[in-house]
Amino acid sequence: MTVTSLGLPAVRQDAAAHPDGMPLGGPLVDTFGRVATDLRVSLTDRCNLRCTYCMPAEGLDWLPGDDLLTLDELTRLLTVAVTRLGITSVRFTGGEPLLYRRLEEVVAATAALRPRPEIALTTNGVGLARRAAGLAAAGLDRVNVSLDTVDPERFAAITRRDRLDEVLAGLAAAGAAGLGPVKVNAVLDPGSGLADAVELLRFCLRYGYQLRIIELMPLDAGHQWRRDATLGADDILTALGEHFTLSADPAPRGSAPAQLWQVDGGPATVGIIASVSHA
């Protein structure tokens, strides 16, 4: 398990340390004066998909179980983060967090903290259908599901697994369980991605999901990333603009990573996270 704050490098803790090594309190402030209030918690490095832009086909060497935090250790760190360090939002990720068997327990422990933080989950959706209701009952507020295409053949090619139906069922279950707004995170394939973006947006509009398209970043374990072989935000907007009327969302963006665009006059939006082309 790793515990990291989102997007805030060189974070410092201004308060004094307790004798046991835990900080006594105070906000997490980086060298630019920004205050970190979001915590991203990676529960496992394991995953049941093998997405081409993320992992080699044969997988990786997983961390030994003894190297992972216990539930008690994780709960203690979350307690310190929320009650002493000003964290107001916790997101559980992986790997694939649904592979963490005690996920409902850690969600419930987080929901019991005061002040209660917002609790979110980023998942590939495989197995979500049977756990969405239980996670909502435990205190999960919302969910982001990674889905790069709604075409079964392209899904199998990208993920190296034929499990699209399970992901779609997971999305539906999340919506039924009240884990909204349900967001869909898409990383587009350089070859088919522009067509996939159009179909993904149609799909999300049909079912009331919020689409967020993320530019492919150089984070692949196979080191195959090339800037000239990726789709940028401008390419994506042009392709979507041939089928939808897009206008910049007037709401303040704040620190949100996605630039939002209203679709056909709103209220539906599509977001683009241009981490590479408009860093």
C-alpha cells in the first residue's frame, strides 16, 4: 500500500512531531503555498486487467504481502490525515482496489472519522456489480470507472481481457447504488481513440455518466509511450465537435484536473485532462 497526496510536490508538515513520529497537526503545504486536502490511497499494486498503456502482458512482480500495510496501520494513517492534517477527501485506488479484500472495512473506518471526509473509488469496474451496494452501505460516496472504449473487440485488445460486460454491469450497479455522479475515465488508443471518444460520450449521455478523457501519459511499464503517437486535447475536441456542440463550461475550474465542456448546451459535460499537451 502507498499513501500519497495528490499533485502537490515537496509537501511539508509545519507542525511539530509527536514522540511516536506522527505529526501533531497542521495543514500540508507545498513550496508554492498550496494546501493539500486530497489523499490518494493505493491499496494494492495488483490488477486483473493488463492494459497496454499500463502493464506488460505478463504482469509485474507484485509486492509481497508482508510489505503491505495492515488494516489497523492503514486506519491509523487515515485517522492522522483527516483529524490532524486537514484532509477532506480520500480516494482509494490500486492497482485495482476491488482486489483488496477488506475494502468495505477500510471504507467504513474512513466514513466513521470526524470530520467525515468525502470518499471516492477509482476502479476498472470488474467485480463492481456485486459490491457496489455494499460499498455504498459502508460509506463510499462516488466512483470513477476506467473505460477506454465500448467496442468489445477494442476493449479486449486494450485490456488483454474480454470483460467489457462486467465493466458495464459495474457502472449500472454503481448508479443504482447511488454512487454518483458516476464518472467514466477514458485513455484513448492512438489508433481508434477518436472514434471511441465519440461513442463513449454518446454512451455516457445515454446513461447519465460523466465522461473524463485523459491524455496518454508516459507512465507505461513497457516504456512504449511516444509523444507523436498520442492523441492530444485539440484532436479530441475536434473529433467530438463534429458530432456535438461543445462550449466551455462557465463554472470556475478551481484545482480540478479536467477542463469541462458543456455538451449541446448542457447540463451534461465532458472533461479533458490535458496533462501532456496543455500541462
